[in-house]
Amino acid sequence: MIRIPNATICQIIDYGAEVWGYIKSPKINNVVMKAIQVFLGVNRCTEIPFLEEEMGWQTCCIRRKVHMPRVWNRLLKMDESRLTKEIL
């Protein structure tokens, strides 16, 4: 049951996050916290660390920092004839 919101919310929010870099994104984190609150049906005053632990989700910042090296490694391993690799 937790997979459905995780698959929809996190996938949409993290789209293209690899190219954002190390920006701080409090608004994105607020959207995720609101989604967790609605999904769990808790009060808006519930502590954020409790919500994150209950859902088992990683924060947006952590997911973005994990995705950036993955994309970089994928680009480095590409064939030299690909346009993406030539632009890099």
C-alpha cells in the first residue's frame, strides 16, 4: 500500500532532479510531507521525523544526491558515438 504513493509522488517530484544539482528545496519537501500526512491521516502538527520513519521514505535531498552519481556514471559509460556523450 505504501508503494503506490511512493511510486507516484516520488517519481513525479524527482523527475530531472539529477540536473538540479545540490540546491535546497524546502517547497518540494513540504509537498512530500503533506502527501505523507494525507496518506497516514495524521494531524499537520505531527513531527516530521516520525512521519519519515513511519513511511520509510528517503528525503528528496538524499534521493537527488543518489541519482546524480548514477546519471554521471551512465554518461561516462556511454558509447562515444552517441550525441549525448559528444555534448558531454
